[in-house]
Amino acid sequence: MKDCPDIPITVIANKQDLANALDPSAISKVMGVEARSMVAVDLAFRNKLLGSLTEVLCNHFDLEVPEIPSEELLSFI
């Protein structure tokens, strides 16, 4: 992170539906960047994560964040 300060870092805390999952705030504290919750088998989490990743990338490349539902973003690929 120190060598490439301009590259956005996104940490995904997957498996948050498991009883022994480490809290994303603890991961954030260790990593020094925001950790985002994820339950890959839950569509709502996936759509929220897709929206977050879109926002991070758009902000990094100084692009306008599209105002469309997250699940429709994949139709542009």
C-alpha cells in the first residue's frame, strides 16, 4: 500500500453468515482500510458489494457513478 498509494484497496470480509466469522471492523483495524461485509450466497450482499466496487472504481478513475441498480451493472460487460 505504501509503494502504490494511488491504487484503491478494497477488502472483502466474506462468510459473514458463519458464527466464527471475524467482524469486518476488526479486519479493517488490522488492514488499515475499510473491510466490506460479504455473504456470497446472499444476492443482496452481492448487489451491495457490486455497487460499492463500482463506486470505488468510478471515484478512482474520476468517473460519474452510474445511477442504475447494481444487478444491471453486469449487463454492460
